[in-house]
Amino acid sequence: MSETAPSCDTVWTGARLLPMSDGARPDGLPDVLIEDAVIAARDGRVIYAGPAGEAPAFRATRTIDCAGRLVTPGLIDCHTHLVYGGSRAGEFEARLVGVSYEDIARAGGGIVSTMRATRAASEAELVAASAPRLGDLIADGVTTVEIKSGYGLELAAERRMLRAARALGEKLGVSVSTTFLGAHAVPPEFAGRADAYLDDVIDGMLPALADEGLIDAVDAFCEGIAFSPAQVERLFQAAQARGFPVKLHAEQLSNLHGAALAARHGALSADHLEHLDAAGIAAMAASGTVATLLPGAYYFTRETHLPPVAALRAAGVPIALATDCNPGTSPLTSLLLAMNMGATLFRLTVAECLAGVTIHAARALGRKDIGALVPGAWADLAVWDVAAPAELVYRIGGRPLHARYWRGQ
Ligand code: DI6
Ligand code: FE
């Protein structure tokens, strides 16, 4: 036996393992718990994750005893705008005395005020300002985070945002997926000329940032205060011509049928979706587009129109959950709290919340190598000091993470 024992870098023993491997439950959700499991990793990748009784006798450089703790895949926050300059606490104060988010945006505040602060910041200043936010996510067991541009709204500043996002991943030991969101808002120098700005996004920024390898996906904000479906379509065609996957902020404040448009383009995800209708749900189900729900923004803007969770569930649309960490509508840096909000506000089940920050979040990023602990996947693990998986969703606050491993380290 020992002659043929496979060698590996690390073996974790004594785990109560939720591998989140696809479709293990009768309802298709992958949360079956394996008592007394072993996980083995070589070169940062999982080579075994399953019952201890069925595991080969590994020759491991390092053995870590999980002492019966719950082990899940490292969590994935698949929608954030966490790189930005400045603060919007003042706008929060204004909203508390009755000024609406749209009023603030039309008066040159909102996204544009963050744009000014972001344009004024160097790449190093963006990294320094954003590292604590990313640190908070990491302390919640996050091993992969998506970070969008969209507060530069000009080539040089969009580039600094994306470079800062990449630098943060290397600095803090977390996988970063970068999304180009040049079509987030029309900057003041293009006021009233959204199509001219979009030309700049499509013909200037997109090719330049693509050539620099800074883009993993392309997103847009499809909304009355942002870009129309026709404009989004133009951007999507340009993005797809360059081979980029697309995603969309859709149906957050109103129903412009953005989700159906995203689905027509085979988008990885459509996000927010409070005002999504039946046709949008059917289109998403047909295209396999993930519904990324953002309860932090729903909560913080005091939205009352719920996303159609029951209909999404009935249609079999995969649901992801994310923080939407941004200074205007979701200053949230806890993915565990987003799970709690997903359950409390949107009535997602515990299994749906767990899938929403692992396997379904991976799918929203177009990734098959994260989100589940299966052979070949990255050995991204979160080890938790909780008695049951439901506690990860149930608690409000607290820091249940015992240890986190990113690519086996
Ligand atoms: N939807 C949002 O909730 C954020 N962006 C978007 O497209 C808000 C961004 C901000 O207000 O800074
Ligand atoms: Fe967002």
C-alpha cells in the first residue's frame, strides 16, 4: 500500500465536508455533508475530497487536522465594485432625510462623485483604499472575488482601477476576476451624449484594456439613469467580437427587459433583477444565465420590490448571491451577511445561499475550477467553527472562519 500511496502537498483530515459538487441533492442543489472527510491537494489543486474510509493512504508533506470542523469551498463574491476612491457617507445622510438615489445621480452626485474621487487617486492609492474592504471579505472565507471597473469612466482611470484590482489579488492572496464596466454611467464631459461616450468605451477603452490583458468579462448598467438596451446591445456585440463573456446589471430600478437581452447574448449572469418579469425568467432559464441577487443593495436602498425568487427557483435558474460592495448602494463587505440577507429578505433556503456563494457564483464568473471541492479544482478551502452549515447563514455578524486556504496555502 505505502509503495503506491499517492504523494501530495497537504492533507486535511477530520473534516465535516460540504464539497458542493454538482447536483447531489434531490432538488439538484449540491450541499450533501460528508462526515469524517479527507481532502488532499497537490500543486494547489484538489486530488481527493471525500469520505476518509474511501481515501487512499496519502504520503503528505503536511497534514492538517480539522478536528471535526465544517469545511466548504472558499467563498466566491461574484459581483463587487470594491475598488474606488472617496466615500459617499454624506449621500447616505442626505438619503436619510428624503433625497432619492435618482435625484442624487441627476444632481451630479452618486456614481459621478465616486468617479471624481477615483480619477484623482493613483493606482497605489486605490490599492490602499480598497485593501481593507477586500480584507473584510477574506475574513469571511472568500478566496475569489470579482471586481468591476466603472468609476473611472475614461481610459486612464479605468485602467488604474483594473490594475489596482489585479494588484490587490496578488497582495492579499485571493483570486480576482476583473470585469470592465466602462458602461456604468455617462461621465459629465459626455452629458447628453451617451452614444458618443459609448463609442469611446467600445472603440477606445475596450480594445486598449483588452490588449493589456486587464479584462475577464464585460458588464453594463442597463437602466433609465444609465444605458438603454440598444446601447447595451452595441457594447455586447463589441465585447463578444473580442471573445469576452458578458454580464448585465438588469432590472434593478425598473424593467427595461435587460435580463432577456443578456440571455439572448448568452450572458454569464444578469444581476439585481428586482423588477424581472416572467419573460426575462424564461429567457434566463433557456440560456443558463445565472441570476445574481444582491440583497445588500436591496436592503441599503430600502427597495420594496422583491426579485421573483420563487419563479426563478421554479424555472431552475441558478441563483448566485454577492455583496455588490460599492459606495453608493451597498457598502457591504461581508458575504456571510449577504447570505443572511438573501435568506431573510429574499427567502432563499440555506442550501440556496451556500450554492449562491460557491458553485453558482463560480458559474456566474464562467469558472469550472472553483466553487466545489472536486478533483482538479483549486484547493480553495474555508474551515469554519460552526456546528452546522445553517449557522453560516443564520448568524448576523461574528467571525466563524477558523482558517482559509487559497490554492492549498
Ligand atoms: N448598480 C448599483 O447598485 C451600483 N452600480 C450599479 O450599476 C451603484 C453604484 C453607485 O451608486 O456608486
Ligand atoms: Fe453592481
